[in-house]
Amino acid sequence: MTPEQTRALDRFLADVERRAYIMAHVATKSREDALDLVQDAMLTLVQRYHSRSEHEWGPLFYRVLQNKIRDWRRRTAVRNRWRGFLTRWRNDENDETDPIQQVEDKGGIGPEKQHLIDQTTKALMTALHLLPPRQQQVFLLRAWEGMSVARTAFVMQCSEGSVKTHYSRAIHALRTELREYWQ
Amino acid sequence: MKPGNKDKSAVNKIINELNEGVEHLDAGVERSLRQARAHALQQADKRRNFFSPSGRQWVPAASGLAALFLVFLTVGLWLHGSAPPSLQTTPSEIDYLDIIVDGDNPDLYQDIEFYQWLAHEDQSG
């Protein structure tokens, strides 16, 4: 990897890292897990695909990230099964999330605007969290990242027909869930 | 199914909210992302240095070890090496070969050990 490539990769990752984090956070609902997934995706891209041309990095990075998210879902499903079993066994329900850690730094926004943002964001995030994984992915890639159907299909490793179906279902589900905001 | 105007406007709202989320990431997350990026690039540099011509510091060491191994191998063979097996055959082996090839009077040859013993007894007796 040449120094020019390193600089180009640094620019590319700096450009996508925040959106990648939000995408991972929508999927995991966990700050730490989202950060881990983004870091893993960055590492994989740099190690495996640094020699590819720059215009390929975008789809490859999101493909890697989606794979990491999918693996995370599988691991979490297994862990939750075990945790549920152990919880029933011990009859001990501990909430592992620390409420103080969940509070985000608000920056310089006023309290009224922040309240509105909080309300809307909360509703939106809830609706996005409630979407099935594939619909969630396709919505974020198509609507937010603005990817074409073909590129989304490449990232999600499915057919273009599946992308269209998932997207249509995602819109329908969001419309139902966000009735108040859907005007 | 393509979203209608109402859907488009609602989708835009959602996108705006997501963009707001990106704009207002808390400082801790931003710092972690920067660190993750630096770490990823650093790892790639490490790998590059290991295989790149400037970073092949392991090559002289590996060559030295290989040379040392060859010296040990040569000395070991020289000290403990046995002479190559002789290709010379003993007369008795040739005799047996002749018997097998000729195939005449096989009974005599089958009892040859007996006749040899008899001769030996005569000489000693």
C-alpha cells in the first residue's frame, strides 16, 4: 500500500465512518457493538481491498459492514437464547445497559429543538429498529445512501428483485408505524 | 412499487433525521471512530512493512538460519555417514543365480547343504 493509497483510504473512511456508525447503531441499538462493527469493517476493507480502485471501496465497505451486522445478529441470537435460559434458571434479571452511557452529548442545541429532535428521532429509530433486518438494510442503503438497485443488490448479496420487494415492504411498514409523521 | 409523493416526503423526513443524527454524533463516538480508522490504517502499514522490500528485515535472519542448518547437515553426514552400499556380489550369490537361470539338476542343488555338511564332516573326521 503506497502512502497515496493510505491517504486516499483515510479520506474515504473519514467520509463514510459516521454514516456507517449510524447504520450499525440502527441495527444493533448498542453504541459499543456499532463501534466494534465499524472498526471491523474498516480493518477488513483496508487489509483485503486496499488495492481495489477507489470507486469500488464504497460498495465493498458497505458489503463488509452488512456481513458484519449479519454475523452480529446471529451471534446475538445465540447469546440471547443462552442468556434467556440462564436468566430463567437463576431468576435474575439484570439490565446490562448503563443509563448514563446512553445519554448522548447534545452539543450546542437549544432545549426546545433538542426535545423535538429527540421525539422525532425516537419515533423514527423505533420504527427503523422494528423493521426486519433485510428491510432495514435495504431502506438505509437505497433511501439514505442513495444506492441504485443493482449496487444495493451487490452489497446485500441478493437479487435486484429481492431489493425491490424488501424496499417496498419497508416503506409500507414505516408508513404504518409512523402514521403521525407520514404526512 | 415506487413510493408516491407522500411517501417521498416522509422518506425525506426520515433521511433528514438520519442526517441530523450524523451531524450530532457525540464527541465520544467521533473520537472512537477516528481511533478505529487510525488503527485500521496502522494494521495495514504493519502488514505492508512485513512484506515490502524495505520491511523485509526477517530475510537475513532466515537466510542465516538456513545456512546454519545446511552446515549442520553436511557435517552430520560427513561424521556419521556410512559408505555407499557395495554393488559387488559375492560368488555364492552368483552361483545361486546360475542355478536358477539354468534350471538343470535341481535335486542336487536342493541337497547342496547336506553335501556341504558331509564334506565338512569328512575333513574334520
